[in-house]
Amino acid sequence: MNETRDSKDTVRLPVLISLILGACIGSGIFALPQNVANVASPGAAMIGWAITGVGMLCIAFVFQSLAQRKPHLDSGVYSYVRAGLGDFVGFASGWGYWLASIIAQVGYATLFFSSLSYFAPVFDGRNLLLNALCVSVMNWVIFAVLARGIHQAAVMNLITTVAKLLPIAAFLILVIFLGFNTQIFTADFWGDALTFGDNGDEGASLSTQVKGMMLFTVWAFIGVEGASAYSRRAKTRRDVSLATLLGFLAVFVLLLLVSFLSYGVASREELAGMGDNSLAEVLKIVVGPWGGGLISAGLCISVLGAYVSWQMLCAEPITMMAQDGLLPKKLGHVNPSGAPVAAQLLSAIVIQLFIVVFFAAESAYTTMVQLATSLYLIPYLFGALYLVFLSTRGRGLQHPEAGRSINLDGPEVDTRTNRLHLAISVVAFFYSVWLFYAADPKYVLLGMVLVIPGMITYVITQRKAGRRVLNYFEWFIATVVTVAAVVALVLLTQGTIDLS
């Protein structure tokens, strides 16, 4: 079932890869030199990147393997969780993925105007109302572009992806040939020197450095499943799995090069003291002020490209779930241009609501990132669990309510492939569990609050359709989510947790 599609809304391999690059390469890579140096020495970072690379590669392979084993599941990440654990858990994962993308949108738009302050100081963050208005305008302008059709949006994403890769490529070339100093790179390779005083990780053990370095890397790889979200629009199923692998490898290589080359330009202490756009500060050391301007322009383009990528991706789960009957059918409407305009409109409205909430609470960009990341981990965890089920028992959990269509058998898998998939899925599952454990409980609890409105909508939709709302397993999951949400609301009213 590797059929080729020729319809007007077909998305080809280069665009699928650009979706992954556009989604993963947003703001994180520009802050990478400071982020890594603040918690880890070059040697510790090397170990941390190795562990992170294996874990995230396994997660990428999970979605690649699922695309191959279940080619009829063409609704991306959400459909895999639904097939493995049933309608409700699939819905909760899809809803969480959608909300995470919404929150990421607000964060990216906020950072876009913040990065413009290098050229226009009026956006330096002191005028919150101006920034909120500009973010709102950006939201609706991008919605208007997306509503014209998938091709226009895909071309825009492809252009911004290429444009933002050029400054990063310039950084790599200039640092390699003009700025890298081996003596600086090896001066404190294992982080033994006590150079951070009271403001850093003075005396941190190697394991502490590695752990600290790994925690922030999750956000850098969010979006590696982007091609899977567009699997129903792909020209062939093979393109989905190939794009996932190639996209991951490209992102990983770029992150490694930026991280380690920076250690050879400035000391760890200097890098740790840089700002959010530390990539610009590193290149400024190498070639002067024009280097900082080049990278700052790249950051603006990069954040804009990531915004377009995520606005494309965020409407897909809503459209898929509506077309599968888990949400009102009207939300699954696709216009003659191939754009899921109803889901895009709902997404734009909710983005606008979050703009008001976050700006009223004066939330930092990092708050939005951490809240979004905690929601993204849900489909990662359950997607890996589904591949475990397929590799050990040949099917997911029995959920007759989910329908026969999502439990169809895919291509026959030999024993060797089954064992490989089991190994990949087990590593990905436990890595996801560890990431969930490492996440700040505050954001996990707040994420459960955001799932509740979706649960209510799901229940109403199921009852109107005359279907069973929840089975015993799903009642358990719903209870856990509800209890966590109640705890979060109590802590919010007490002022113990907030959105600042």
C-alpha cells in the first residue's frame, strides 16, 4: 500500500522534509551555544548529545516504523495512538498535540517580534500591548495565507526554511575556517575548572552536567514527527518514513555542529553569559558586528518559518479527529483549495485567546515552551507504546468502539524486523517516560487543565452519535486527567503555580 497520489493537495518529499526542518529549527538552535554551555562542558555535552541522539532517533524511527507497518493509518501521530489505545486516548493525544502547537505558535510569534528589536528597538518587550497587537495581526495574516490552500502554505514554508538555513550555514563555514580554536575547545573539556562562581554549575559532576544538558534538548527536536502528521497528504507512504529519517539526521547534525563549534570560539564561561541569540554573539566574535546582524536576521526568518510550519501542522489533528467522528463533523471541512479552513479558523481563534492570556500574565517565552513540550510528550509516549504492542502481540489494545478500519493489518513483518521494532520502541518508550518525569510538574498539571475542554467536547460528540463514551480503561485515564486538572486549579487559586 505505497500508493501514489496526484491530487492537488499532494505534499511531496522535499516539502515533508522542509516541514520537519521548519518545525525543529526554530529559535532553539540560535540559543544553543548559551544553553549548552550553561549546564555542560564539551565532554559532558558530547555524552549528553549521544544519549539524546539515540533517544530521539528511536522516537523518529517509531513513527517511521508505524508509517510502514500501518500504511492505512493516514492521520499521523494521533491515528497511531488511537489504533493502539482506543478512541479516547487517541483523542486526548491529538487534542494535546493541537494545543501544544497552539501554544508554540504564541511563543514563536512573541519571539519573532522580540528578535526584531535588534533592528527596531520599539519591539524590545517594554511595550507589551504593542507586541500583543503585532502577534495578533501576524496570527490572522498567516491564517489568511493558509486558508488559500496547502500549496501556498507549503511553498511559503519551503522558502522560509531555505532562507533561515543560509545564515546557519554561513555561521558553520565562517567558524570552521576563521574562528575555531582547538586550545579553547579543550581548555576545560570535562568541566573541572571552577569558573562559574555563584551563578552557575560550579563543581557540577559529570552526570549532573549530562542530565542538565539533556533536559533542554527535547524542545530542539519537537516536530520530528511533522511528516507523519501530513501522511494522508503525502505522495507516497515511503516519503513519510524517508522524510522522518532524513529530517531527523539533518537537524541532529546541525545541532551538533553549532554546539561544538561554539566551544572553540569562546570559553564556556563566556558562552554561558550570552543572551538568547547567543549564535549571533559567537559569530560577532569571529567576524565582527555584521556577523551579529546576519544571525539576528536569520533568527527572525527562522522563527517566522517555524510559525508557518506549526500553523500548518496544528490544524491537522482537529481535521483528522472531526473526519473520524471524534469531534463535530463541521471541523473537518476542507475547502476547494485543499485547506482545512474550519480547523484553521478554530486554531486561529484559540491562538488569539492564548495571546490575551499569556500577555495578561506577562508569561515568558520559556513558560510557553515548557508548557507546549509537556503536551507534546503524550503522543510520543503512547506512539512508542503502540509499536511495543505491535511487535509483541501484533495489535493494539482491544477497543471495538474505535472501529475495524483502524485495526486493519498492514504488510507482513518478518521476525527480524519485529525484534528490531521492539528494541526501538522499548528505548523510545522509556526515554519518553524519563522525559515526562524530568518535566516540571507545574506544566504537566497545567497541561491536564487544557485537556478538560476537549474531554467535554468528546463526550458530547460521542453521546450525540449514540456511541459508548468510555470503556473501563478509558475511564481510568479520564479520571487521572480530571484529578490532575483539579489539583492544578486548586494550586492556581492558591497562587502556588502560575503562568509567569
